Amino acid sequence: METILENKENNLFGELGINENLLAAIERLGFVEPTPIQSEVIPFILESRGDLVGLAQTGTGKTAAFGLPLIQKADLEDKRTRTLVLCPTRELCLQIARDLKAFARNVKGFKILAIYGGASIELQIKGLVKPPQIIVATPGRLLDLIKRGKADITAIDSVVLDEADEMLNMGFKEDLSAILEKTPGDKTTYLFSATMPKEVAEIARKFLKEPREITVGTRNSGAANVRHLCYSVAARNRYPALKRIVDINPDIYGIIFCRTRQETREVAAKLMADGYNADALHGDLSQAQRDHVMDKFRGKQLEMIVATDIAARGLDVTDLTHIINYNLPDELQSYTHRSGRTGRAGKSGTSIAIIHQKEKHKIRLIEKFIGKKFDWKTVPDGRAVCEKQLMHLIDRVKNVDIDNAGIEPFLQAIHEKLDSLDREDLIRHFVALEFNRFLAYYRNAPDLNVRESRKTSQTGERKPYQKDRNKKSGAGTIPMSRFFINVGRKNKVSPLEIIGMINDFSGKRDIEIGRIEIQNSFSFFEVDKNFENLVLKSFQNATFADTRLTVQPAEPDTGKGRARKPHSRRGAKVPPKRNGAKHYSSFL
């Protein structure tokens, strides 16, 4: 076949030994400069028959790294299947098969067949009647076809184990062993994995012969372009914190990872009920339902999917901006796989972990495993979220494409309708129409952050604020004032909500807060003595739920005896309407 190749001298894949037919195909796909894994693997496969272990993150171009040289080395005169690619999931199987077909588009007679569960086995059997040059398969379906005598892998020359760690995590160890034992002993095996746990090393020792190891980056490391953020909140505040993280990132396009199917369903249902374009992806979905969700997500009709690790394996999705760990995974390798789904092809991405205090040790373990530090962040307050969303709205309005011809017939009527509004009024009306819901929700939003006093520079750990009697300030200490407040456990108040009331009623978020003690019907809290008068004034005419708040100075806590309630009248029920009243409602 005659191939017209433009700008051949500018395509660096040619320097790796790739021929003109393949260069024409990959140039059409926009491939010009090979990735690090491609630069190392392509020449090795073209020039050697040795086994290979390739360690690189998902999304670094591994399919082209093994696919291009294996297509180029294929003998089209041989009518047997000579190359087998094994991968963990249906989605990844289809993705690899599509990529290989795109690479081989200029190679006449080259056939690639995808074999996977959840599709018609009869059609796959029909596709095997004339053996393809390359079979791309998931282990379970391929083993089924081998047992039926429909798939012949006895002439296999090359085997690729792609995302080997994921295949083992999904329980394919026995299937892999059964398949590999039916292939010729003199075959060449290429194992690719994002991480190298002991199970993958065991497979390599058993089935590979003195393999060369090519590692891009560091073993088990996180993707280079991914930033890792961590938010520490009370366990019950995970969902409110998730909403704020999503709202502060208005252009989010990402995956939220949960630990269980039930949690996945619940979080997705809450997001959809709150008006977000989200859906769930878990193991209880049929293949048709899963395909429907993924089609909407790839088409960006959904901005987020909520998934379990198993359900998200092998997803063919590009340009993800965020990965959010609603719960940290049990296995360190799983965090690497999760975060590696963003920051691909040279683009930047963000991996976020929402944790509670008892999970800090997990963050340290992950940091050690991936060789990167987390950036500890505070959950944004309502004002910050509203400002971000409003500016995003204004940018959309400013940059919208205008169809003058379509609008022109209606302009006169529009001008007449809006004639009574000046420029400032028009802006106010527009913002109110689009933004009232956000402003109403976040007006009295509580502070969701776990308040802590001292942070070490090395580990990011803090000691609880309740333990500090006086706050450090340079060489001295900050004296604290102690207050009584007439709500306690029976009012379902928590230290977090008391902090929120102090911040919201005072209008300041930098007041140092000390010890908080929750009793049955009342509580005590400490604040910086310099803000004593402000706190007393702020709580005047304030309420929590339906209880009018009473805040009074209390005697310092000596640490001896039980906490005592000062003499005061009982908290009164608040009338439905009260002029100038400040209300605090829990969002927890």
C-alpha cells in the first residue's frame, strides 16, 4: 500500500525504528513525540526477543509502547494468532483494541479481535474462525473460550500482561496462570504495571525469563503532574465537605471514589438530589446500565461519577481534572491507580483525600508509598465558595458566543422590558436570578474544619485544640477567656457547631479558640481574651435551632471538680419571627 507521509522528518517515532505505515497512522492521531515509556520500550521490543517488565503510571502511553512494535513485527503470511494481550476489564480491553486498530489502519489484512465478558460469545467465536493476528482479552472470557476449544493460543509468540497489578487485585491470578501455561514456553512476555506489589513480582518470577525492567519515574510513584490535597473533617461531615470541594471547583470533571457499593449509591443520590450532574458506577449495574452511565460521562453530560475501585477499573476517560477520595482505599496501590486517572498526557490534575483525624497515619503511608507530600487544605467557607461560583458565572456570561442574527428580532422587546432598570440594577437582578440558591445555602454555613492548634512541619500532624490551655504566640501565650453557653448534648450541639457560631456571629474567622466542653444541657468554650467583648456582643439575640442563646463569662477551669453552670435563666424558645434575630442552623 502506498503511503503519503507528510513531515516525516518531524515525527520522532521514526528515530525509534517505527516504519512509514505506522508513522502515517500515528501522525494522523496526533502522535509526534514519544513519551518516556515509549522511548524505552519500542526499541527494546523491535530489537530484542527478551522478556520485559515495564513500570509506569496509567495514561503514560503503554498501549503504543507495546502495540506499535508488535504490529510492525507481525508476519502477515502466518495465519495463526501470534500475539495475546491480557487486561483486567472490558473497558480497557475495548480501549486497547481500538488503539491497536487505529495504529494498524494502513497495514492491509491486519486483524485485531477483542474478547471480553458481557458481550455475545457467539460473535466472538465467529471472529475466531479466521484467527486474528492479535487477540486482546480479559482472562475470564478467554479461558472460557479456550475450554470450549474455540480459542487457540498454542502458537502465541508474544504475550502482553497489561495492568498486571489490577488483574491480580481483581482475582485473576489462577486464570492468568491457567492461560499462560497453555502458551508456548519459548514465547516472549511483556508485563506492564503501575505498581509492583509482591503478587506481581511473583508472576514475573514464574513466567518471565530474566526480564529487563524499564521504570518510568520511581517504583510505585504517583503521576508527576498530579497534585495531592488533603482535607481533615469530622467523619459525619464528609458529604458537606465534598459539596464545598466540588463547589469551589466549578469546572470539575472527575471521579469520586467510595469504599462500598452502598456508599456509592448514597453519595451519588445525594449529589443528584442537590442538583449536581452526577451518577453512580458500581458492581450492581447491568452492562447496559454501566455503558449508559459511561456514555454520558464521556460525553460530559455528567461532571462526576461516584464509583468503587472495582467498578472504575479500566475506564477509558481522558481529561479528568479531579479524583476525590471520599474514603481512602484499603490498599496503597489502589490510591496510585485512583490518582493516576488524572494528570495524563502532560496535563495537570488533582487528587483529593477527605479524611478524619484517625486516618492521618494512612496519609503518611501513602506519602511514603508514592514519594510525594500532600498539601493540607482547609475546607472553604461559604463566602469563598460563593465568590468562586459567582466569578465563574460572570466569566461564562462574558465569554459566551453571541448569535446576533438570532437575537436581533427580540432586542427591541427586551429593551422595552428592561428600560426601567439602570446598569447596576440590571446586574443585581441578573446575579440574584442565577445565584439566590447558592447565597441562601451558604449564608450561615458552618466551619467544617477540624480545629487544631499546633502543626509540625514534618508530618502535618496537629494536636487537638481542646488540649491547649493557652495558645502560643511568639515567646509568650495568648490568654483565654472562658464562656458559658446554654446549649449542650440534648440540643445536639457539637464543638464544630460552637466554632461555627463563634465565626459566623462575630464575622471573624481568625479568633483563636481553646478548650470546648459539651455537657448535657450547657457547654463551655474558650476564646482569645482580646475578643471577649466581641463574642459577648455577637451572641446577643442569637439562636441555635429553636433555642435563644445565652452566653456569659464563666470562671476559669482549674481542672478540679465538675464543670459548674453559672446562675442564669433557662434558654427560652424563640418566637417564629423576631426582628434582628441571628439564627444558626446545623447543616450536619
